[in-house]
Amino acid sequence: MSAGMASPAQQASRPWRKRPTRASLSFSLVRAHRSSYWIMCLAVFATTTLSCATLQARQAGLAYDGLHGLEGLNAYHRILTKAYYDLALNTVSLIALVFCLLVTVFLVLSSVSFLVQERRREYGLMRLNGASGKQVVAMALREFSLPLALADAAGCLAGSLLTVPVGMAFIRAMGTTDIDLLFHPRARLWVAAVAFALMMAVCLLGVWLATRRFGAETPLKLMTQPAVKDKKASRLRIVCSLALFLASITVAFMPVDRSEFYDRLLGLIVLLIITVYVAAPLLVPPVASLLGLLAEKTAAGPGLLARQRVRRGRAGATAIALPAMMALTILVSFILIMQAGRMSSVVLSIEPMKADVVASSDDLSQAGRISRTLQGLGREVGTADIYQTQQWVLTDKHGNIQMDTFLQVTWAQARDLADPSHKDTAPKVLQGSLADLGAGKVAISRAYDNQRKPGDTITLIDRHDKRHQVQVVAVIEPPKTTPHVNMDMLTTEDGLPREGENGRLYAFITARDHTQADDIAQQIRDTTHKITALNRQDFIDDYIKTSIKEQQGTPLMIAGGTILSLIFLVQSIAIGISERRMQNRRLNQMGVTRGALAWSAAIETTLDVTAGIILSLVAVAITEASVAISFVRDGVGIQHTPIIADIFLPMSLLLLAVAIATTILCTRLTHKNQPTKH
């Protein structure tokens, strides 16, 4: 660089040497910092690969790639296959894509900005040698463009090649392999181009944001330590952080309608993510410095050095803490609202249930056995409602199969529908009469189809693709006291043959004495192993547990979020140690041993990551409090608030362990290339 800024007299005395071009200068800077660029490019390559593969799989799902071979399936399984496409490759992949892009964008901006900030002195020297602020920015953009473009291009290629494995991962996250053989996605060039353009824009935006202030700062100020504060920028960041925090608190605790539960929590998470990103440079160094007081007392010299570096290297501390903060805030909060939303709907759906015992079976023929068992119990049983359910396919008014849905047909005993003692568990009749139910006659739920009326004819398709015409004789409102039994269509024992799919038998039993519920359940279970019978509380617990387990994509989100966080955590640590090798060499020459430097670096990393974990815990706690207050307001109960310490704690420990191991490894590798002090 000094040769490039040589005086005219020097250039005249060396006419055979060409003046360096800006391109050659950029290449020389890349070579000088090649270790840092290698680390950054590997991280960008990994994140681009994951983002591009997710985007390719989502587009393959939207286009229904490979959805052939359905001719051998019946109508129900064709609809089920399409539903899995929609859910696994569209809904789950959308959640994964949003999460991936959120983490990637914020962490790429942070890591690129960190690498630029570590070279303030270098850019200050450029300014001292006559380069303007705009020239410095342009040079930085050129310098970063080539390695980032190569990393992005390689990542897009790798991501496109991983389209099939990633798509299969989304499908298996649904807990099924039924459509594995039908899924044959293809990578699309335009999707790879979009992923490349997006990642390049994010990376170069990070470079521009980090270097745009260099033009306004004096060269001497750029030559100072990065810890020198820009008071104007700090005040602006403080104001923005406070405004975002107040907005987050307002959204978290404002009263909203139950129907807006998800929207409010999603808005809260977005606000918390932005707040964490904006406030991290303000909060991480002080928190890490405060934790460093303990390190000073316990680790003496290395602890003191670690705390001083945390206080002075604000950009480095933030870059190391931010991956942990982003992963824990985004991932844990997303999983929390998914579980909270599911929990809320489950609790509210089973709250009106009146039954003391619920018996169920996959074998519809067990209905007679349950009836005989209940008759044998005599006066112990108050009322009992036995329902058989199956999934059937519906046609539209033109006779075409409705490929976007299927309905639940429910068989009930005619005497129970007419018995006044069953009024709490019987459907409410809105039009027509249930007394008209019989062969070929059905009642339809208003919630399922509000266009049908008594007298209409409906065509149903069974598992053999045989069509059955039925007549609507009533429009009903299903009872809220029968979980799992939706009664999209209701009929009696002789109304339709049991030729549907996914048959289930449910018996909702009320005991005359509630204390006899366990005895009734046990006697039903003793009749055969094909029937499951649970008391009210056991049924509720099992229902909640099963509903939470059925949430699709959660393990995939945890794995993907953890991998992304580890990539950027390792990158930030490795770049920081690489850019600090000259400082470590001087300290070694002054008498500080290599072991002490490695121990100090490990302590510094521990302080940074721990600070990030503490701050993300605050963000997650706000989300938890918001969910708890919503549950109390909606009547769900604060005891049902999901506590996801089983996700937060292991992830925190994993991030901390990987950070310490990476620091020690990178420090030792750096010391290998340095001469030993004699």
C-alpha cells in the first residue's frame, strides 16, 4: 500500500515499476488476511448452502415436483399425499426458511462488520496516505466481493445438489415415509440465482454498514483502538434500543383477542430479534465485563487480561455473543409460541369435556364389547356416548374429487341421539331433524360446510373409490364435549357402510360417582388389550403430550438453528484470534506465556458467550411472560404455560463448550506459526 502511495520523485526514480492498480491492491489485502477470509468464506459457504437447499426444496414442494405414481393410490391416499406435500414441503419448509434467513442475515451482517472493524488501523493508514472515505469504502467492497462471490457461488451449487436430502428431511420431520418414493425434486437455476443475489446483498450490506462511517472519521481516529466510542452513534443506538424494548413490552402485554394470539407473538419475536441485534453492542461488553470481575478473582493474570480485552474489544465481544443470542432468542422463542399455540387450542378444546372416562380403539368392532362391558357395570355408569369415526373423501357439486380436504364421518347410536339424558353430549340441531337419520341419510356440520342444507345430495368416496350418495337431513353444531370427534358428517349405525379410512372408536363415559372413574377404566381395559381406557386427567395429560409431539419440524428447527449458530460462533472466534495474532506475539515477547494467552482467550470467549446467553434469557423470559398472561386472560391457566428449559439449557451448554474448544484450538494453531520466546 505504501508503494502505491509513493511520491512522484520515488516513482520517477523507479520507472520500471508500475503503479499498483486498485484491483491489485485489493488482491494484496486479501492475501494478507487470507486466513480470516478463509474462515469467513467457509461460514458464508455453509449458510448459503443451507439457505439455498431450503429454498430449492420449498420451490420443489410448491411445484409438486415428482408427484406422480398416484394412479395406484385410492382417492384418500392421493389427498393425504398432497397434504403432506403442502405441510412438509410448504409449511414446514417456510418456517425453516424464515428462521434460516433471519439467523443468516443478522449473523452475516455482524461477522462481516466485525472483520472490517478489526482492520480500522489499516483503513486509517489508507486515509493517511491520501485515500478518501469513498475510496476506502469502494476498496473494501471490491476486496470483499471476490471471496464472498466465490463462497456464495459454491454454496448455491452445493445447496442445489442437496435439494433432495433436505426435502426428504422435511418429509421425515412429518413422521412419515409414505411419499418418499413420490418425491423427486429438481433444482432450479433461478432459485440458485435468487439465493446467490440475496446472500451477496447481505454480505456487501454488512461491508458497507461497517465502512460507511470511515469517511466521516479522521485518519487518526481510525488509527485508535476500536473501543473508542462514537458518542453520536452510541446515543442513537441507545435511543433505538429503548424504543424497540418499549415496543416489545407493549406488544408482549397488551390485551388482544384470542384469535390474534399467534400474530401478537410473532410480532413480539420479530421485535425482540431486532432489539437484540441493535442493543447487543451496548449490553454485551458491560455484562461480560461484570462477569469478568469473577474471572479476575479466580484466574489472576489471564482473567485480568480477558476482562481488559472484553472491555476494549467491543466489536469482538459482540460478534462472539451474537450467534448465541440470535440462536437462543429466535429458535427458543419460535418453539415456545408453537407449543403455546398448540397447548392453548388443546386445553380449550378439552376443557368442556364432561366424561370421567374415555375409551378408544383402532378396531371399530370393539363397540359391542364396550357396550356389553358398560351394561355389566350397571349403576356405576351414568351416561355413555359411543362414536365410530372414519375419514372419507368428498366430491364437489360437479362430481370431481375435492383434492384439498377430506371429512370425518361419525356413526352414533340412534337411541343416544334421542335420549334427553345425553343432551350435554349430543349435537345441537340447527336445521332439520336427527330423527330422520337412517340408511343413506346424514347430518352435516355447519362448521365444516355452511352452504349445505336439508335436502341436498352429497357424494362420498370410500377406500375402494366407490361412490356413495347420501342425503342431508339436518345441519348440526357438534358438541364441544367430545375431543377427537369432529362430526363433520353424522349418521347412525345403518347410515353408511364402514368403508372409510383411519377408523377410530371413542366412548365418553360419565360415572355416577366420580371416584369410581379409575375402577370403570380398569374394568374396560381388562376386557381386551385392543381398548385403551383412561380417566379424565390421564386422558387430558395424554392428549396434551400427544399434541405437542405431533408438532412437525421442531427437531429440524433445533438442528438447523444450532448448526447455523455454531458456524458463526466458530467463525467469529477464529477471525478474532487470527486478527489478534500480532498482539499475542508482542505479549509473548513481553513475557506472557502461551499457556496464559490461551487460558485468557478461553476466559474471554466464556465471558462473551455467557453474556449473550444471559441477555437472550431475558428476551425468552419476556416471551414466556407474554404467553403466561395470555393463558390467564384466555382461561387456559398459567400452569399450562410451556417451559422450554429442556431446549434452552442444552443449547446454551453446547454453544459454550464449542466456543471454549474452538478458542483453545485456534489459539494453539496460531502459536505454532510463531517463534518461541527465548
